[in-house]
Amino acid sequence: MISFEVPKNTIKRLPIYLRILENLEEEGKAVFSSQDFESRMDIKPAVLRKDLAYFGNLGVRGQGYNVEKLKAEIAGLLGISSQVWETAIIGAGNIARALMRYGDFKRINLKIVAAFDSNPSKIGKKIRDISVYGMADMEKQIARSSIKFVILTVPGKAAEEIVARLKRTRIRGIVNFTPRYLQVSKKIKVLNINITAEILTMFYYLKRGGKK
Amino acid sequence: MISFEVPKNTIKRLPIYLRILENLEEEGKAVFSSQDFESRMDIKPAVLRKDLAYFGNLGVRGQGYNVEKLKAEIAGLLGISSQVWETAIIGAGNIARALMRYGDFKRINLKIVAAFDSNPSKIGKKIRDISVYGMADMEKQIARSSIKFVILTVPGKAAEEIVARLKRTRIRGIVNFTPRYLQVSKKIKVLNINITAEILTMFYYLKRGGKK
DNA sequence: ACTTGTGAACGATTTCACAGCG
DNA sequence: CGCTGTGAAATCGTTCACAAGT
């Protein structure tokens, strides 16, 4: 029962709901109400209800929501229950190393299957069981794999060139850790992750008292 | 000429504007129009104009915006022209290590001055010139320093306890890399950075054709 | 009795269209 | 003439309040 136009903000909240449902499950809760959520994240009960209503009648009136059922539902919506998402990291620097060691990716069925770098001293080595290939092999390895998106961690200056090369592959998504703000094409979804930019917004608010 | 109620979305865009202005400067452009921006980020010219108008008359009618002047203006708004922002990292694991080596922080005058960890084998060592102290010393070191916010990279399970301790310090911001979604108090601004959650939203869109 | 699901009211943000100014 | 700055309109998202269901 997938609907037509789900608000972007609703989609952004789904992963948070999933995480909280996992916590609830760990705590042994089988059922919860939209009010219970308010204490776990600063969300109004009506927001949760409306968000979930986009995907069908997921709750039971008078009772609340079933933790396990809702978790499965959201995991399905995000596509992490039925498949393993394979990806490659382009640029095997500090960020790449941290991501390759990041335990939380297992939780969402995300598996890094390859890394690429232009530094000869890194090529042929392995980081956490992940082989590092030369940049020249990128297209070949992508074609050989089933990956649908890549994680970009090269220096900013190299970003545009790599993106141009990626456009000619069947990649459909880029998680961009580069400081460059990227927009590629309708066919390729870009997720610009810019920690520096996010911290700057915090500076803005810190500079002016604590007012939200 | 700081205004009363600037939309949250406007604030989120300021760091991106800043970055693009830096790029324009590198390219030697002295002036640009709001239309020029459209090709660099997917933003309508009117959005840029309205955003900037919250902060005064920053452009010149008929001409456009001056790159250097606007860059200085935004840097000032975000508080990175006049001061160095010192911070400490709590939890000296993989993410912390990557952040300590992250070159982009210099750009925004962000300086990591200390790290804290509970692992005795890390305490007393240095990572990139940054001393690692024991967790027990956290409050003492914070009090001794001038830091106004911290970066939290401890395992999820440890997050709540540390936050409770931070509440009793004069810290006013937390950049939270923990998988836990945190909400602390009106006095402390929390920036929840959850890469896994962001990637999940990408999964959602990848699962359904390329439609944005 | 209790909590969901939802139209309607409200609020915020984006887009439009043009007046204002260099 | 060109491009900014800005009210007004349109759109989008949130909150409210209650009907509906168990």
C-alpha cells in the first residue's frame, strides 16, 4: 500500500522510528502508543500517527502499535528486510577507514564490498577484509558487482571528475562525504553529508543564546 | 542587522552558500547573480535572494552579489570570522580518530583541544597532537577550558550517562555521533548526526525508481 | 475507555511576479 | 536594462480536535 506523495520529512523520520522501535524491543515492550514516543524524541504524537498513516493502518485503535509488526513494516519500507545493500567506498582515507570499521552498518544490511584509491601504497591491501583497488579499476569492479550506490570520500578536488565517471556507470546513488556540494542528474540520487556544514548551523545557534 | 525570526531552513543553507562562495572565489569570480547559483546547487534563485534578504541588503540591484563581501557576511553570521571554536571529543574510537584528522575543520575555525576515553590503554596518549584524558577528568578539563560544545562519539549505551554529566557543566551544545537520538534540554542544543539514518532515507528513494 | 486515523485549521516555507534601484 | 528585494499567492507540513474502531 505504497502511497503517492509522502512528505520528505516523513521519510527522514522513518529511520529514527526504526531505531526507537529497536530500543523498545530490547526493553521487551510489545506495544506502545504514539504518546509514549513523545518522551523518546521531540515529536508530537499526531506527527507519528500521520506519518505512519501514509503507509496504511498500522496501529490498533484503543491499543496502540505493535512493536515487532511496526518495526518489520518500516524496515520493509526502507528496504532493509529483504536485501543486503552492497556498496563501494571511493577514496580510502580517514573517513573511509572509519566507515569500514563502523559497526552500525550491519544493522541496516549495508555491506562495503570494495574500496578504491589512487595511492599505490594502498592498492592491493585490505582494510577490515575490504580490498582496496586502484581508481582505474573503478568502472570494471562496479560493473562486475551488484552495487547500486557508492560512498564518495575522495578529496574535494577529485570529486567532480569521479562523478563524471560514475555517471557512465549504472550507479543510482552517491553518498557524498566530500566537502563539495554535489548535484548530478535525475537518475542519480545524491546524499550530501557535510559534517562541517551541520556544525556551522550549531555555531549560528550557539552564538545567539540558547533560543532554538 | 540581525532579524527576529529567520527560518530554520535558511540557516541550514547558509553553510552551503559559504562553501559555494569559497569555490567561486577560488575560481576568481568577483560577482555573481542568484541565477548563477542555480547551476551549483538545486535552489531557485528566489530562495537565495529571500534567504540573504533576512540579513540585510547584501546585493546590488542590476549587478548581483559581491563574492568576497557576501562570504565575509555569512562567515560572520555563522561566527567563524571572529573566533576559534574549541571543542573536545568524548570517546576516542574510530569516528573520533577520523574527526581528529579531518582537515575541513580548520576552514571553520574549529579546533579539537582534548579527547576523553575510558580505555586505560588510550589515556595519556596523543592522537594528532590531541591529548586523550580519562573519562573521569571530563568535567575538570571542560571547566578548565573555554569550550562551549563537545563532540560525542561514545558507544550508544554510554550516551545517556555522559549526557547527564554534561548537563551539569557549562556546555551549551552537543554534536552527537551516537546512534541514540538525543534530546537534552532547552539550554543545550543537540545536533544529532546519524549517518546510518541518512543512508536509510537514500535506500527508500533507491527502492522506488529514481524519482526524487 | 482508550488510542488511532483524519479532515480542517493553522503555520511555515517556497514560489511567483513585479516594483525598486543601480 | 538587469538583477535584487519583497509583498502576495500558492504550496507544503504540522497541529488540532474529534469521529471511528476495538
